[in-house]
Amino acid sequence: MRWTDDRSDNVDDRRGTGGGGGMIVGGGLGTLIIAAIVFFLGGDPSSLLSSGGGNAPAKTEQRTLTPEELHIREFIKMLTAENEQTWTSIFTANGMQYTPATVVLFENNTTSECGPAESAMGPFYCPADQKVYMDMSFFNELQEKFGAKVTEFTVAYVLAHEMGHHVQTLLGTTQKVDALRRSGRYSEADLNRVSVATELQADFYAGVWAKNTDDKEHILQPGDLQSAIDAAQAVGDDNIQKKSQGYVNQESFTHGSSAQRKEWFMKGYNTGDIKQGDTFNQLLK
């Protein structure tokens, strides 16, 4: 992936400063939701909305970040800037105003308005504070546990997926999904289908971002798109279930199959058009 000279100030690097800790109290994220976030990219933004803020005490230990960690910070600041610029352009072209999200880098644990954030949860977006939370150790697990070769553009895809959830919040999709979940009128199978649609749309938006950013900045290099596809396929529900339980139960899918995740990322990339991403197909009507 080719780096640009752009950097964003909307990166909060909490590594080396201890961060928050503590257990989840008062219901919040249940065991099944945590399990989903552990195994899949992004988590369920509507479920995160209902968890409430975390008030764990901050630890005071500090350490100096390594040169590699500082390099990662610069990379994330660059990716964040490219997301901000691309989505600002897309929103403006469609008569809307884009509000940037903040990216929080942490290690082990920290706090968010959606509750405690822990490394085991993987990267996620919190609608309550409009921040993306990333512990970079997730990418070691992505490679070692799920077999996806991690490149710089793998990280770019994951961040773009989470920014896709931010776009959903700005467009009101997250709020519609949350209201649907809270209504109590739908079965678990129906809610799983809505969850799949939510995650596939975030993959679509990641593809839209990649296309529009590459058109402007020429960031893509040989193999970059394939690395994003590999990551998307690695965390497909069918692949995860095969590895974790030895069989596939399609009714329990919450993020989409490997084929679906590839399909919607590539549709976003091939069209570059935010209007082509209706993964819900009447589900929210």
C-alpha cells in the first residue's frame, strides 16, 4: 500500500498509558455478543449501543512506545485522514455533511461509552461516542488463528469496515437497527439477518472507500485488494464456525458468509457508489 502525506489529528493513542480495566457490570454486553465480537470484525453496533458507558478506573503505569508502535500510529493517522477526506467528498456530493470519527489505539483494555474495551473483543465501532477502537494485536490473531496474511492494506480494510459502521450511524441506519432490536417484535433468526445486512453494508462501504481513495490518491499496489478479500473471507461466519465448532449453522450467521463478505466488499469497490449498498433489501422498511 502506498502511503500519502496526509495525517489526521483524530487518533487517540492510549498505548503505553495503562488505560481502563475492570469487568462488565449490569448486563451490558452478554456472553453471546462478546463471543461474536471476539470472532468477527466490527461487532454489532446496535448491541453496543445498549451496553452503556464504562466507568472502570484508569491505571497509571506508563511506558515509552517503541519505534514500531510509533510507526503504526503514523500509519493509522494516515488511514484516518484518508477516510475523513474520502467520506467528506462522498457526503458532500450527496448533499450531506460528514462528521469524522476518532480512532482509539489501545492495548489490553480501555474504556468507551459502549462499555469496557478489551483486546479479545477485536476492533469495533462505538456509536455512543462515535469512535473506532483498535488493539493492533488483533491482526496477529487474524493471521495465526484464521490464516489471513496480514498486510498494510489488511489493516486499511479493517479500519474502513469500522468507519463503515460510522457512516451507518451518520446516515441513521444504526439507529433503525437498534430500534428494530428493541421492539421485541422479531425472532432471533430475523435479528440475525439484520445483523448480517449491517455487517455486509460495512464491508460494502469499505469497498466504496477503497475505490474512491485509490482514484484520488492511487494508494493501491499489487496484491492489496486480494489481502482485503482474504481478510473478509477469513472472518466469514461459515469459516469461523468450521474452525470453532466443526460445522456450519447458517441461521446463526451474524456477519455473513465468506462469499458474501467478498461479494459486498467488491461491489463497493467496483461501483464506488454509496447508493448501491442496500444490503437490507426491505428489512428496515
